[in-house]
Amino acid sequence: IQLTQSPSSLSASVGDRVTITCRASQGISNYLAWYQQKPGEAPNLLIYGASTLQSGVPSRFSGSGFGTDFTLTINSLQPEDFATYYCQQFNNYPRTFGQGTKVEIK
Amino acid sequence: QVQLVQSGSELKKPGASVKVSCKASGYTFTTKPINWVRQAPGQGLEWMGSINTNTENPSYAQGFTGRFVFSLDTSVSTAYLEIINLEAEDTAVYYCARETRWDLQDRFDSWGQGTLVTVSS
């Protein structure tokens, strides 16, 4: 299963609402997770089951979708949210990742 | 709290081998699989495979068979990634990640800090 994220990068300002899309090459139900990775750090789990917020993750992050189309939304972008975001599917093996979306400061 | 602590950076020559460790703490090691993820310089995340910490059965992604070996020492709650006959293209940061399943949903909910392996003559 291939995961295609769009856009590959985006520029946004603090306070903006940001939406990142992940499209699967075939249906994966809701077996999708989102991660945030900052430079020099390990990825950090944000959302699993397409829409369940991981404990400790701020509520400005939300996820939606089912089947082949999924969305990660960041409401009111904060300075610490500038990072690269990856989706990952758990419908089957291999556990593929999307290619990443880099969120940069405008 | 749950922690995965990996071994330090390695500089190796082509043809050599390297063994990266991932020590788990804060939970019962044999209850959750350990996955390995590669990130080449400036690139995205690539799933290499996983090892069942209960059965010690490994599963490798395509492209990671033959020279890559996953193993465990459950007595010290540690997973290992060994790469044999290193090539320059193996230069990357390697992460271990714990996989949790709850309510039929899987995710990588805890990650090691990453180990940079540099292969250069």
C-alpha cells in the first residue's frame, strides 16, 4: 500500500489552520497514524485510528478520514508545530509511511 | 515511564558490521513488538520490519532481507539490529519503536532517540 501526502511542504503563519492530506493506494479502513518529527529528533505519535488523539497531544491536532483519504488538521498553528508530519498505515504489511509534509514558517 | 534508549553513533568502513541496541524500560518488554525504522539523510521514514518480543520471530520488509538481522535479549529487555557487510547506502539514522495494539488499533507509541550509522572509507 502506497501513501501519498500532500502537499510535500507548506508555509504558514502562527495562528493559521493547516490541513495535510494522506491518500492510500487502496482502502485501509481507519488503520492510520500521524507522527510529528522535529529536526534531530525521533518521530512522535500524534493520532492513531485515523482520529484518536494520543495522550498528551494538544487538542489543536485532529485527524479524520476512512478508506483511502485522510486528513491531519492543526488548528491555530503554534511555533512548536513547525516540523515534518508523516502518516503511516497499519492495515497490512509492510507498515508504509507517507513521504512527509514539511510545515515551515511563512 | 516508557523509554527506549538506543546505543550511540557508529562510524564504520564498507564491508564491516554494526550492531545497534535498543533498551526498553517502563513496561513488560515481551508484551509489545519492536519495530525498526530507517531514515536516510534528508529523507523520510522507511519501515524495516519488526520482531515479536514474545516469540522472538522477526519479520523483514522487502529490501531488508539478508544483511539485516533483528534479535533480542529478553533478560535485559533489549532489541538489536545488526547490519552485515555495510554499504555506503546504509548511512542513516536507525530508530527502534514500540508497537502498541489497543482496541484493534496499532501504532508506534514510543521511539528510541535514533542511532546514526555512517559508512565511509
